[in-house]
Amino acid sequence: MRGIIDRFEERYAVVELDNKHMINIEKNKIPLKAKEGDVIIINNENITIDYEETIRMKKEIEELAKDLWED
């Protein structure tokens, strides 16, 4: 399963899953380097950051935002 860290609230990371559902994951279960906007892979109790997908998505969002501001 894959998701994107939307935000942090108290002891939890709020994660949007591929199916658009939001879940809370305790902060101590995600990698220490994880931050808002990171794509994570959730396999049972193992959660890792998908750095390649995170970079790809950030570039895609930057391009969309750039297109909004061009005349």
C-alpha cells in the first residue's frame, strides 16, 4: 500500500492512501526523516519512504503550479 504524508498532528502522521482514504499512523512507526509530502510504502509493520516517487510528484506539482502563473 502506498500513501502521502499530508500532515502531522500530535502523535500521528495523517496519510492519504492511493484510494483517497485518510489514516493516522503513529509517528514512531514512520521513518524519522519522513516529512509532509513524502510518499511512503506501507508493508505490514514496515514503512519506508519512496524517494523517487516523492521527487517525481513534487516536480509534477511544480509544473502544474508554474502553468497556473503563466500568461
